[in-house]
Amino acid sequence: MAVLSNCKPERVFHYFEEICIIPHPSYHEEKISAYLVNFAKEHNLEYYTDDLYNVIMIKEASKGMENVAPIILQGHMDMVAEQEPDCTKDMLTEGLDLEVVDGYVTAKGTTLGGDDGIAVAMALALLEDETLKHPRLEVIITVSEEVGMEGAAGIDVSMIKGRKLLNLDSEEEGHFLAGCAGGCRMELEYPAKKEQVKGNLVSVEINDCTGGHSGTEIDKGRANATLMVNRMLAVALEVSDVNLVDFVGGTKDNAIPRATSAKVIVSADAVKAMEAEAAAIKNEFAVTDPEMKIDIKSEGDAAVDGVNAADTKRMIQLLSCMPDGVQAMSHDIEGLVETSLNLGILKLTEEGLNFSCALRSSVDSAKAALMRKVSMVGNAFGCKISTHGEYPAWEYKRDSSFRDELVALYEEMTGDKALVETLHAGVECGLLASKLPGLDAVSIGPEMHDIHTPKERLGIASTERIYNYVRRVIETSK
């Protein structure tokens, strides 16, 4: 029996469970894309796909709605694949283990992918519904949204006739998103060859930080596990030479690192200094990261491959100088982060120290300035630097007839006023607007919490309310 069989709307959760059975992390969307294409064929829908595995499905208007303007429904098929340290699931080959807990759908030991599998599930349920009165429906499902919106950047939308787009990639019910930050990824490499180093080998690990989405939760003050390990190494550097043997942290650019580990050759005095700093870090983040664990273990004298003391010092100094977290708050919208950076993935290889950062800003000039700052810091330390996945901000439209219609309908259905806002996280509306002149877009979605972490959960009742709302939007469209 399906785990979600008792969840309503039944067809939405039927498709969501089917999606969760298919592995679909970013850059591994072939199977979920094929599933969507097969759905289109089975339901006799016009469809398009491409070499990136994006999928567009079109259902012509029902009788009597032929002269109503088309509506575009949009979401992405990829998910962030994060898991608990003790979870042995291979998320590239295995489906998720779903469960229902206190009115929420979650996955055991892993992220759920409600971001943005629930958008795909809603779209499929709407497309199959022959009782729905609708104008032409144009469903755009992209790939690689979570790693720089590469699907939206590369997709051909020349067949799209609509200019009213409802994006289903938001996580707060009743919040209507009308603008978002632009961003990019920057990768830096400090080149350094390993050689044999000798001395007291010490492992340093941080686990179970709270983590979270590097856009929506960057302002929560949560610990970046990688930078906290580096902070302990910086303290060790004050009392001892340090040789890096291993250093690895984070799994996604757009997720605040929850776990990082390092191995170093240091003196006994340096170990004491790191232990004192560890206690200070745990105290500082007791509220935001109450489950944080820090382990420092001496493994005895060893002769291993590592980085010489001079290059290790420069690596630690480099990370200590890198900007991270909130860089500026908006002057126009109270409480909104304007510009930020998240140091996401880091790994020490045979060739040197590699790390990548996700930059975001709702102000293009501020984003350019932050990119310049990161480049200057990297250049000062002799790093190789590359930039990719740059995407534009989605600018807020003061006048939006579609948004006005959506807000009025929401208040009519719920009795509550919708909160119209802009967001520091990125959604694909900006990129699609650059391809579809005159696009009027709004992003909504059901209640979700702790996306991009293994604690991710999707509200069942909220999903039903949002789905019913979207159906009414379609049926009452003018």
C-alpha cells in the first residue's frame, strides 16, 4: 500500500509518491524526465523535451475556454540530495523512504524533495483532470534549478503562448512572491601539491549543524560547519605549524554546510587551543545550532601525505578572509536580505584546496561588487577562479493585473490577505521573463519547512488548500 494513499488531494500525493520513488538529484534528471514524457504520451498531450531533459507539456483549452488567455504552470524536477551522516541510502539510485508525521510528509534520513516535486505533482494532477474547466495550460518543468537554474537558462520556450505564469516553487502558504534575487556560483582553487608530512595527526569534525537553504535561511545566523572548522584551524595556527592532510565539507552550493571534517598535523598545544575554540563555538551557536557536535581526536604520530606548513597557512588565511553570510540588507524592503554569500562545498585534493560559493543579490550592481570582492581575495592568494550559473534578478512589477487577480481570489477563498513579497532565494521567473517579453509572474506554494536538509517536511493540509486554490485560479481565469 502506498505510504501517502490517505493524503488528500489523492491524485497530487499519488504523483508525488511516484516522483519520490524515482531518484532525481540535480544533474541526474534523466529518469524523472522520461517519466514526465511518458505521462504526456499517455495523456495525449503536446510535449517538448531537449538535450538538458527539460519538459514542456501543453493541454489545449477545454470547451468554452478557448478565448481565455493561456496560463503557464512552472516548477523544477530536480531536488537537493542531502542525508543524515548515518543514512546509507544511495540517492542516485534509490528512491526515498516516505513517512507521514503529525500532518507532514517527510523522508527518513534524507531530504524530501518537496522543493519542488510537489509542483510537478500538482501539475500532473491538473493535466489529467478531465473535469477541470481550463484555458490552454502550458506546463514548464525544468532541470538543474538547484545548481544555478541551468535548465531555465537553456530551455527553448518559443512554443509558449501564455504571458501569465504561476510558479509553484515557494514554501510559505499565503505568501505571494513577486520578485527575487539574482545570483551565480564562483569556484576557487588554491593550488598546492601534497608531500609527506610527519607529526601528531589530529582529526577535527563538526556534525549536525542546522544548515538550511542558503537563500531563505542565510539570515538566521546558523553555523557554517566548514568555516567553523577553519576557525579552529586558525586558532591552532597561532601556536603551531599546521599541515593539512584532509579537509572536506558541504555537499551543495546552496545549502549551508551541516558537516565538515579535517585532518591535520599539529602540536599538543594546538589541540588544546582548538578544544577551547570548539567550546566557544558551541556556546555561540547554542540557540541556532543546538545539536552541533564537535569532535577533536589525536590519532598519534604519523607520516602521511599532506600540505606543507606555508601553503596550509595560506589556505587557512584565505578561508578566514572570504566573505560569507549576509553582506547587506535591503534599504527598500524591511527585513529582506539584499546581498549574501554561502561557502558551500570544499575539498582538499591532490592538486590543492577547492571550494565554491553561491552569491545572491536583488541589486545587480551589489552582486557585481561582491563577485569582484571574492575575485580580489582569491587573486591575492593566487587562486584560480571561475564563475558559472549566473542568473538575473526577477524584478518586482509595481503594476501586475495577474497578481491583483490572484490576491483577490485568495482573500475571497480564505478570508485572509495574501502577503506580497520579494525573496532573497532564487526562482526561475527572472530567467523565463527574459525569454517571454511581457511575462506577468507570481510564485506560490504550500507550507514547507527546513528545505535542503534531512528535516524537510511538507504540510499535507496546506498542499490541499493550495491545490484547490490553483484549480480555482485556472477555472476562473479571464
